[in-house]
Amino acid sequence: MKHYCDGWIQEWCDNNGWTDLFMERRDFYWAFPPGAVIPEPIPTKTLRAIKAEKGLCPEEKVWIISATVLALVAAALSYILRCPMPIVFAFAFAAITVAQLEVEEI
């Protein structure tokens, strides 16, 4: 799951003089600092500050809404079918979603 919106990072780079932003792998951004000839990773401290300011990215919002809708549908199905399995599957999906929402240490 992607935790940062590329637009947020690009905006920070534009405001701080960093150029040629690219993403090496998921949530690992590189750019050229002001006056540098070698790209450097965007500092983790900066990424966390951007995340704290901006909140959830659109992909995270989609996953949260999906887990919520699935839980509601599963609750209704469990009641109608008198079977706990829809709730069990919804719980498993929600647990995986919540685990994916955790921002990993780089």
C-alpha cells in the first residue's frame, strides 16, 4: 500500500529546491537536493512530517472504506444466513488492511 501521494512529495521538493523526483520503490523517494549532482533519498523525517500534515493518501482511504463496507455487508449476511463466516472473512480482511496501513521503517 502506498502511504504518500506523489503530489505531496513533489510539492515539498518544489518548495525546498529539490529537483528530478523519482520513486525507487514503494514509499522510497529520491531527488537532487539544491546544488547537488547526486540524488539523495528524501529524509524519513521529512516524509513523516508530510504524512502528519496531509493525513491519509487516496489509496489508504479506498482501503479503509472497502474494509468498512465489507464489514457492514458481512454483518448483514451473518445475520441473514445465521452463519459467522462472513464476519470471520471481514475480520481477516480488516486485520490485513490495518496491518498494511502501518508506515514501515526505512
